[in-house]
Amino acid sequence: MAGENRTELAGARTDLAEDRTLLANERTFAGWARTAFAAVGIGLGFNALFEKLEPVWLPKAISTGFLLIGIFVIVVAERRASAVKARLNSHEVKTFKAVNLRIITGSIVVATLTLIAAIWILV
């Protein structure tokens, strides 16, 4: 009887540990998304501060580099978060759906590519 109870408790602890890992995965994705937004912000800020720099293409190229770094960071973060999500099962907590991560990532990528186009075409 006591052995069965210990086995049940061990299983419950394992399930809760898996849930905590999934929640940590969500926080990690959010951290990488913030890093991607920071790279985008640096790129836009650089372009705004140095748009008068000669040659004209130089601030645009540097800004584009930071924007592309932001795209890279969010895409890699989505891939890693989705891989972790696929390996683990949620037990007690409701976690994100992988499709939502793809929608968020796709939106950020499209918006950043639009910013790159705006920098090169409009500025």
C-alpha cells in the first residue's frame, strides 16, 4: 500500500516537473522575442540617428543588418520552443499552441521585412 502511494506521488512530481519545463519554455521564448525586438529597435534607431551619414546606403545597410538579426533570433526561438513543446506533454497547466508561436513569429518576420523595405524605398 505504501509503495503504491509512493509510486503515485513520484508520477505526480514527474508530471508537475514536465509542466514547469513547458512554462519555462514559454518564458524562454518570450525572452528571445524581447531580444529580437531589441535588435529591431536598434536597427530603426540607428537608421533614424544616422540617416544623413554618407554614403547614403551605409546607415540603411547597418540598420538592415540589425533587422535581419532580429528575424534570425525570433525564427530560431520559435524552432527551439516548438521542438521542446513537441517532446513534452502538458498535464495540469494550459500551455501555448505551436501554431500560435508560428503566427507570432510570422507576424514579426513580415513586419520586420516591411520595415526593411520602408527603409530602402521610402527613406
